[in-house]
Amino acid sequence: MEKGFLDKVEDNAAVRVWAETTQREKGDSLTEGHVSELWDFTRISVIQNDLREMKEVWDQWDVETKQLFYCNYGDLPYLLSVKVDKYLFRALAQFWNPAYSCFTFGKVDLTPTVEEYTTLLWCPKFQVDRVYSRAACVPPLLRKLMNIIGMSEQVDVFALGIYGLVVFPKALGHIDEAVSDLFDRLSKGVTPVPAILAETFRSLSACRKTEELVATPRRDDISEERWREILQNLQDEDIEWRAPWLILDEILYRCGDFDWVPLLGIWGAIGYVPLLESRQYRSRQFVPATLGLAYSDFSYSEDNYKKKVREVSNAWNQTHRMRILAVGPTMTPEYSQWRDQRVNDNIPASNRSAFDL
């Protein structure tokens, strides 16, 4: 992972030809018979850690200490003030499409990206060309604790608290051991962004799996029902993905032999297709290559996870980026046809062309 994201930069037109040809030859991510009823309803519990004490600590710090934190760990403290709209979150979760790692609102696909997370978190100390991957030989917990106890700066301890209680919360009031492994690697200059994005996707997909198992009848929740109705009826012309703080000339769209971007989290891995959201950057939307994406998720509890981790880590040594071609939120005819079939749940077999429908 010594090479950077700029390992290879390709023109928009060349990437479009590659993606559409690959999708035509290999087929789609989903197999025939797959049904993805994203409008099914489930009750998702939204509980947050109590962050009042951390907010008090942050407020007591002087400007110099806060600047030291920003310099070392970026804009993480802003997460302490984020108010989660539980009704909006529950509504959004219903529209998460785990097969493509994106939100699907009617005929519109949207998803967070590596570039957006990097900009939002603003991690100047970290190297964007060195991603986190779970060590093959995980250090004993005692050694991790010794490293944590040996922290010389209060900002380090505070940062660990944010990562454990805000960014990667698993149990209320507790910091998971996996978080300490990631935090230990941050001192070596790795970027946490792909890992954060991976766990975002994995959490949303877990909500969808929970929905399939314990789906419950609709409840008379006006706030949530209004959000669901708004999101379910969104059309292309209703959405303009605007991020004035994010000005990009290039986006990461695949790594190594993967036709998309594999992401290693702290508890498992997942993949996503940045080319599926080209319209977010006002680039022409074309059919992306997706074969294998729906089955790229794995956890570190599996017997053969180490081999898979090595494959993903090696793939990040050969990154591919696409130059953005600002042409407005237009779509190719092939994409419109593929999207309509996918939204209508008429997914072709993996060995069929997405254009022969």
C-alpha cells in the first residue's frame, strides 16, 4: 500500500467504455430471481451514546489544545454536536440497497463516497494512500492496552473516545477492541476513511438484513411516514447532489482486479461502486461494472478472512481514478434501460448482458 490513489488516472470516456463492456461481458451483480422490495417496513432502534461528558471536556480545552487535536485527528469533534434525526434515519434505512451499497430512491441512486468522507473528516496528518487493514497477526489485547495507557497527550485519549463511542459504536458505553487496533495503526499514518465508509455500509446492510428477519407492520408515526413518503416518491428532477465544499477533478472508481472499490472495515469488509453515482459529481451516468459486488461482504469471524483481507489490501496498491467530465446530470440510454430493469426487480442472470433486456 505504498502507492497512492493517483496510481493511474483515466479519461471519463475510456472508463465508460471499460465499464459498459465489462458489464456486458460479465453480467450484473445480482442473479435472476432476486427481489429487492426496498419499501418494506421495519422498526429500527436508534440509540446513541451519552456524549455530554465528552462535550464538557472539549468545551474546557483552550484554543491551543483544540488546534493540536485538529492537527492530529482532523474535524472529529464536530461529530459530538451532530443531532441524529431518528425519524429520518429510520426512513433512510428502508431505502438502503445492500446489493449495490447505495440508497435507491425510486429511480435515483445516491451514496457517500471515499472522497466525501475524506473532505468531511479533514484528516491532514493521515496519508490518503495508506489504508487500514486488519493485521494478519492481531497484537494481544494487553499490548494494545499498554499502547493506549502510554499515550502522552490527552488529545490521543479523547480521539480514541470519539472513535470508540461515536464513529464505531458497538455497545453503549464501551469501546470495542477492534477500535483500538485501528487507532494503533493511525500512528503509522494510515487513513481511517475507507474503514469508516466500510462500517457505514455494513451497518446499513445489517439494518436491511434485520428487516428481512423481523419486519413489523407499519406504525402510526407521522414524522417517519412523511419522510418515507417523500423519499419513496423522489424523481431524477427532484434531486441535485450539491456539495459546494467538495470540488473534485478525479474520483477513485476501482482497485486492482476488482471492478469496483473494496473497503476494509474494523469488523469486516464490503464493496461499493463509485461509478454508480457519477451523477453526484455532475458527470454523465453510464452503466457501471458490478459483477461480484453483491457477494463481496465478509466478516473477520470467517475462517478464511485473512486471505480475503490480503487480496483487498493488495488491490489498493493498484488504484484507478477517473477524471470528472462535468456535463450535467444526464444519463446514457443504456444506463436508463439498466436502471429501469433493476428498479423493477427484473434482474438478469449474472451471465447475461445488461443491455439485452
